[in-house]
Amino acid sequence: MLSKFVREGDRVELIPVVNQTKVKLSNGEESKTYATKVATIIDDDTVELLMPMEQTKLILLPVDAEYSVVFYTAAGLYQCFAKVEDRYKSGALFLVQISLTSNLRKYQRREFYRFSCALEMCARNLEKEEIDAVEKNAKVWLQPGKPIRRSVIVDISGGGLRFMSNQRYEPDSMLYISYNLVKGTVRKQYELVGKVLSVREIENRPGTYEHRVQYHNIDDNSREEIIQFIFEEERKSRSKR
């Protein structure tokens, strides 16, 4: 099953198993995470990874240590648990060999890694015609020129986002969402549809509302690009720390 979804070069996150408890991917506050890539798929139970690095320092993962492993694939995020079998140098590469100790499973949207940030965003409620298209799972042709309100994204993931706004959007309402992500020297605009999961007024800040939004029918390329952005920004953040 592994070789069906995972490819050489796919990004990987390793999260230590804490106190013999197999932890899930969370906000990164509880467990140290290591970023690396797939070097070679030996078989469906054994994988070679590039040895993780922080800045220019190799992280020598202990043999027999257990990790929660998250593969960032073209088909989405997949997770399993694995044990370090060996570590060695092959040519110019430092490698770590892991063996899977659980089945590979696809992550649900609620399990996407959430990255804290402060990004400008524009939003508005969808028009009736746009909502009709959403409900029919048809291609949504967003109508241009409609009034929009500025907001601030405070965390983002491959499954959705959380944002603050002076405008209150009702739970279950459908929104047009627009924001820019910068990767390297390239700035790209994302225009997406999202469903409001919850809204609350911020304590001691009357008139300011926090919204949790789930993307609706986001295309695979956009989701993968958002995950790539999060992965790179988190790696930069860890390097600075």
C-alpha cells in the first residue's frame, strides 16, 4: 500500500512517540517534529529517509526509536507509525532506514497541521447562484466586483483556516475567501470557497469575531501548495528557534 501513494522525494514529518503513546499530528507544541524527505522505498514496509537536519546539523535519530510518520503525498497526507532500524551514509547522503509498525492511513481534514500566522485575507458571503452551484458540486464561477471585507488569518492548514474579522459570518454560511501566499519570490493568489464551522466573539474585544472555516471542494493542487507553504514556513520557524 505504501508504494501506491508515497513517492521518492515526498516530504515527511517525524514526530517522536512520547511515553510509549503514539501521538497524532497536532499543533507541534507537545512534540518535537523533524522534517525530511523520502530517499528510497525499499518495500511496502521499509523506507529510507534523508537524515533530518536543523540548519546545518544532522539529527541522528536513535536506532529502535519510534515515530509518528506523516507523508505529504500528491494524494494528500498519509500517516503511520514506524521504528528506526538503522542509520548510515551512502555516497554523499546520510540516511535513516525505518520500518512501518502500523498500517498507512489517510489523514482526515481535522488532522491537518495548523500553522499559526498573520495573513491578510478578503472574504464575503456567496451569492445565491454561487451557493446553488456549490450545493450541486458544480464548478463555482465566482462573481467579480462584489463588496468584500478585510480580515486576518491567524492559523491555516490544508483543510481550512481560522480568521478574525469585525464582520460576523453565520455558522454554516458559505464564503468566498481570497488571500496570497509567498513561496520564495513568487506570490500567488488563492480564491477559495469555505464553510463557516463556528464563530465566537473575542473576549474583551467586542465587535471582533473569530471564525473557523473548512475549505469546500478545494482542488488537490491548491491544497498541496498550501501544505508546501506551511511546511516551508514551519521549517524556517524551527531554524530560527
